[in-house]
Amino acid sequence: MSAEGSKRMRNGCVKGRRETTLHRFSRLAGQVRGVEGVVETDCDCMDILAQTAAIRSAILGVEKLILENHVEHCIEAAI
């Protein structure tokens, strides 16, 4: 990470939503581990696709959370 990116994080990246964001990333990691287990057990392809769709949805949710925070805090501070 660049020095500028590191500085940006120290200045309040996910300000006020750090715990929620970390919790969502933790859940995402668990979902990925879960689908790895499904693949290892040779489960049905449709089960795997359902799990990867859930992971994509969870990623979109955490991106939305971070973007909302960015609009509320980072852009407002830059204006």
C-alpha cells in the first residue's frame, strides 16, 4: 500500500463503521471457507453456484457500506 493510501486509512476509512465492516469481512471469510469445503466434498455444482452467488451478494453489501461511509465522511470532509 502506498504512503498516501496508508494515510487515508488512518484518517477515518470506514469511520464509525469499523466493527460492522470487520464483521462483514469475517462473515465473508467464513462463507469462502464453507464453499471450499463444499468443493472438497464433491457436492453438486448447483450448491457451489448458490454459495458463490451468496458470496458475491455479501461483497456487494460490504462495498455499499464502505461507499456510503465514503460519501458521508470522506467526501464531506474534502469539500
